Amino acid sequence: MERKQKHRNARDTLRHILSLRIPATAFQEAAHLLVPETYPWPGPEEGNRKIGFGQCGLVYAVSSEPGAVVKIARPHFGDSLRADYVAHERVSKIFSAREWTSDLHDISRIYKDRGAIHAKLPKVIRLEINDSAATLGRFVRQKAQLKLHEPEVKLGEDNSPGRTVMANALYTSHIPPLSKPVRDALIELYCPVEKRDSVHADPTNVDCLVRVYLGRRRRIGAPAPPNFALRNYNLHLDQMVDLGLPVVRYAAAMGEALADMHWGANVDAFDVEFVLGGPAADIDTASSRSRVKVADLWLLDFNLCSVFVVEKVYEMEGLEELVDHLVYAFFANDPYYPHPSRDDGSGGRVGVVNVELLVWNAFKEEYLWRSMEIFRSQSRVARSRYGNLPAAFLDGCMEKQRGLDPGVDKITD
Ligand SMILES: Nc1ncnc2c1ncn2[C@@H]1O[C@H](COP(=O)(O)OP(=O)(O)O)[C@@H](O)[C@H]1O
Ligand SMILES: [Mg+2]
């Protein structure tokens, strides 16, 4: 009985917090989940603490700059980190412009869903170029000495603790992790019983972010994955639906963000990530007296992104290839985005909601809406030349999906 109650409480916690905005009427009920938590920022004696890693870089909380993280390029990934910086900056600019116009001027907010959420971006702080292969270009060469107290990091020849490495380094703001009640609830609901104690005890799980896989369900009957960790926990569509999370709003926010990246920033969005994390420390226009912000959807990781110049592509008569490339990037990404025309397992039974279709439609509509807004602010020539590209991209995605084998949600070639 106690077990069942714990299970119910865990579900309620995730439903409340991962809805991102709590109605003020439910605030009392959820107040115990909102007790502020201090993030254990590393002090000078600890040095920078690793909080994540990927193919391109290792990510550290910077002991001397509370609130800043640094992504340090692995050997041979220096250029990739510059690409990360360039794309991240471009996307930041268009996100800020959107936030500003939609706050102050945009009539569309009045009749669009007032509960809409918008993806957040970590702020770019600075890029430091330190690798020997760095070309000077428009970057200032400076030497940042990064003390890394972590023996297992393989960043160069010298692998001793407390050493100094020279590598390109991108500083951005820290995405706050999800709070302790959320971490405990994820363990309660999804962690195999025999691993729970060790997962609770593992201090790395304090850096808890949840990947939003709107384009993938868990396979029925599949064995539990061998590793359970709260850093980048993959939350699948079936889990989100089961918890009653606002999948349609997540989908719309991703559609808006992708339109911003494509047509506002001219970035192909290759391999970007969407995660649920703690709330951004900004003024949130979607919050009001009736709604309180408790978490946010975040967009990160631009190191594999390319920037395109639409005019040049047009002059080279390459608009079709551009659309093909964007479609390719859409399917090569991890399955964050909803995918078109997925079977939801209803077997066509009447009365069963086709969730896949619902999220795809929300994504599609918001993508088109936002693209239209972007093109509306451009010249008439640009509008007539490029205004049909967003629809061509969506058609291309639907076409591509039809050609994929059932169950394929990511292409790897
Ligand atoms: N600004 C940030 N705040 C908190 N965690 C971050 C931040 N940037 C990256 N991370 C964590 O580090 C991981 C690796 O960073 P990422 O940018 O994806 O590197 P890579 O390009 O090597 O994949 C991410 O998946 C995330 O868990
Ligand atoms: Mg990554």
C-alpha cells in the first residue's frame, strides 16, 4: 500500500513539475515540491567539476564563475567548438528578437494559446581560442588556463590530476538541473529496484536533465537499459503520455525553435538537443498571476551545426538541395522532434487518440506559423523567393518518413 502511494506521489511530482507551468490554483498542493535547492557549485579547492560530456567536448561547472559552464574541446574538436559558438550566437540573436517582439507587439499572442511555452537557450558568455591549430581570423587569441581536477579525462598527453590543458573553451550559462523531488520521482518510477540505492548515492545524478523524445516510444517488453542515470535521462513519448505531460506544448515549442533556427538564424540544427531542466532565471511572459513557472524546456549543443546563406544557395540554384539537407538533419537527430504519420498502436480503433499525429500537427503548425512571422519581417523579394521553403521542408519530412521502414526514428547513414 505504501509502495502504491509512493508511486502515485512520484507520478504527481513529475506531472506537476514537468508541465513547466503550474496553475496558481494548484500551487498550494505542489508547494512542498518547490522548496528551493542550492546547487553544489564547486569551490576553488575542488576545481572545475565535470557535469557532462559528448563527442565534441567535456562540460564543467566553472569553480571561479558560479553560474557558468565551460565546454572544452576534445583533441581535434577545436573547430567544432567554434562552429558551436557561431551557431549558438546566431540562434541567441533570433530567440531574443522573438521574445522582444512577441512580448511587446505581437497581436498573435492574444489569440494563440496563452499557455504556450518557448524553448530557452543557455547564454553565450565567451569563446576562448587556445589550440595550436587555431587560425587567428576574427577571434582574439588568448590563453585560458583551465585547471581540471579529474584524472580520467583524456584531453592530451598529460593525464594527471590537476594539470593544465590548452584547448578551445566555450563558456555558457548553466542550465539548472531538475530538482530533488523530480530526481527521486524518476528513480521511483523508472529505475530497476536493485540499482536504486546506488543511483540515489551517486553525486553525478544531481546534474539531472531529461531528454524529450517526442519521436520515440519505448519498445514493449524491451529489457531495462543496462545503465540508469539521471544525467540526460531519455523520456519517451509513451512515458510522457502516461504521466499526462503537455506533449502538444513541447511539440509546439520545438516547432517554433526549429523555425527560428532554420529561417531566422539560417542554422541547419544538426544534432541539437532538447532537454527539460530547471527554470530559467528570466521574466517569463507566459507566467502570470494565474501560472507559476517551475521548469523549462532547453535547447543546447550546436557543435555539429552548419550555417547557410540563403541568398547564395538561391544564386547557385540549390534551394532544393538545402531543403533535402534540412530534412536529412531532421531525421539524423536523436528523436526529439515528433515524426510525421507514426502508428500509435491504436490499430485504427475508433476513440483511441493518435498521439503521434497530435504532436506532429502541433509541431508542424507552430513551425509554419513562426516561419511565416520571420518571412513577414523580410523584404518582398525574400518572401517570394524563400517563403515556400518551410512548407517544402515539412513535405520533405513527410515524404522521407513514408520511405523509412516502420519503427525507424533516426537515420544513421
Ligand atoms: N549549459 C549547460 N548547462 C548544464 N549542462 C550542460 C550544459 N551544456 C552541456 N551540458 C551537459 O553536458 C552534455 C554534453 O554537452 P554537449 O554540448 O551536448 O556536448 P557534445 O557536443 O560533446 O555532445 C550535455 O548533454 C548536457 O548534459
Ligand atoms: Mg551533445
